[in-house]
Amino acid sequence: MTTSSENENMELYYEDPYLKSFSSKVSSVSYSNSHALIALEKTAFFPSGGGQSFDTGIILGKKGSAKVVETKTEKGQVIHICVLEGKIEPGEEVQCKIDWERRYELMRAHTAQHMFFQCLSRFFPNLYVIKDNIDVGRHALFIRSPEPLDFARIADAEKLANQTIKEGRRVIVRWMKKEEAEKGDFRVKLDRIKGSEVRVVEIEGFDKSACSGVHVVNTNEIGFLTLTRLTHEGDEYTLEFEFGEKAKEFLLDMKRITMSASSILQTHPELLERTVEKLKTENLVMQEQLKELNEEVLSRLEPTIKGSVKIYSKIFSGMDSKKLMDKAGELIKEENTLVIIGNRGERGFLLIAKNQKMNVDLKKIAGKAFEIIEGKWGGKEYFVSGAGKAEKLEEAIKFIIENVGGLHD
């Protein structure tokens, strides 16, 4: 979000982003449900902006205290949403303290995000920022790219980011007229700017962007940066990142996992990627072979006879559930036929079907069978299916076969 400043309160968070405590007079106090909504004449509580989350903290009055659980802007005024104990009244002088640990994490993360995007842009031209998410515990960049983002070039971008951190570049903030911004050589979404001025954040000689968030004053405060997760849908990518000690801890965890996986697969860490690719290819071949074998077994399925009932039963692995249902539909055209088929996958699939003329209470059978596999089911009077625990399929099918004779309508 790149809006200009229009708040009526004096914005101490812009004057000094490192201000941890301050005093102010209370402008107004109102209430919404169980919360007090407090406005101050001046505030260092940041109300969110530029994708960065809000500040929390505490406001201390003469007769009460207010825990600030959220800060937001309403009609040009910064509002502190509080859990109030005692009384805080308009006009009184209050002492305020920001949750500095939270704020500093958000400041570092926000500057890191600006820098990381610039680094990525140097290896992937034509990136477009959709939005940012700078919150405690989650730092994410949402971008659109006309070309796939590969890990090799992302790693190059990470190296550049960490080099820029080491260089200790200054982070400079200034305001400029909207007309000037239209001619500027920096990232800005002019359609989001409501006022006449634009706040510009520059990582000296490296990156420049319109932004309403609060930042550190030097890149070396970030410490270290690494990508922690990459997901995408089409050309839209989500890149989650970590910085500082948490980034180093993440990399140590990844090293442990890599070393452990290499040991399990009996390969060297530097060969792990190639080994996994080989295993994936072999697995796909085996899945195709299993699919062909399953289809052959399904086509040759023979019944067992229990009294006057023909029972087709089998447990498959990785079979297409639709093919199983189609086959069951064919088989139950035969008189006095019951079909019980299981399929092991991520979960266990169970299908129970009968010839429509059979005098068997299928739903009664299903109720007990799906209770065994701890699953949910649905269907018709003669055809039901559902999913549950794969390891319980054999027990459920055995129960049905043993009790089918006693479950008549």
C-alpha cells in the first residue's frame, strides 16, 4: 500500500521509528463491544500500512491502563483498540509504550522485503508486486512473473541480498509531491495514493519504492536473509522469507534434514537432488505399472460364494476410484451380488454396493463398516462410498463379509 499521510494525529512513528515510549494527551475515548477505542493527540503506534502489520503495546493513565491489541486508521485518525482496565478519559496525559520486540521485527522484515524484491528483479525481469504480508511470524512477498522462478536464480538473488546487508547501506525516507512521483524512477502505484504527497523509501543506491510502512535505518540491522518457502499458482508466486537469527536457524534445520535424507538414501548431500529426481522417475514408472496391474486384477475379479450371495471383494492400492465405482456398477447388475472394494491412498477409500433386488440393509452395513475405518460416507440405498483410515480397510471388509447374512431388511 502506497498512500500518503493524511492522519490527523501527529505521527511519531514516522518522525522516529525507534521511539519505544512517549507521552500524549487523549483526544477521545469511545467503545465498541468489549473494546475501548482511544485516539491520542500524537502517537508512535503504527496503524499498519504498506503490507506491514499494526503495533501493539500499552497506554497508562492515572486511573487505568489500556492494553493496545490493534492500531488502525479510521477517517484520517489513528485509533488504538484496547482492552481497558479502570478509566482513561479525554484530555488526560497518558504514558504509552510500544511492544518493541514486535515493532522491530516488522521494521526489519519490511526493509528486507524491499531489498529482496529488488534482488529478485535483477535476476527475473518484469516482476510485478501484487501485495506484501509483513506480520509477526510470517513475512511474505506475493508477485507475478511472466517466467518461472527457478531456485538457482533465487539463490543468486539471496546472495545479492546478503551482500547488500553486509554493505550496511543507509535506508532513507523522504516525501515528494505526487506530480514529482509520476516522473520518478521508482516503484509506485499512483492509483492507491489518495493525498498530494508520496512517501518514498530508498535503500541507498540500490532500491527505491513508495511505501507507508516503517523501516530500519541501515540494511545491516536485517542480519541475514533466506527464502523459506516458494509456492505458486499459474504466474502468481508467494515467497516466504526469514531474516536474522531465525534465518540461520532455518538453514541449520535444512542442513540437518538434508544430511539425514542423504544418509537414508545412501548418497552424498551434493547428489541428493539428482537422487530424488531419479527416485521420482522410478516411482512414476512403478505407479504406471501398478495401475496396469490393478486394472488387470479388476477386470478378472472373481466372486466368493456365501450362501446364495456372490461377494466381490478386493483391496487395491493407488487405483482410480472412479474406475472402481464403474466396475462395481457393472458387477451389481448380476443377481444376489454384493461388491466390497477398498483402495489405499492418502486415505482409505471404501465402496459397498449391492444388486438393487437384494434383501440386504446396505446402509446398516455401511454404518458399522465406516465406524470401523473412522470415516464418513454417503450414497444410495444400493451404492455407498466414503473415506477413512486405510489401515482399517481389511478389518471393515472382513466384518461385512462375516455379517452380511444377518443384515437383511
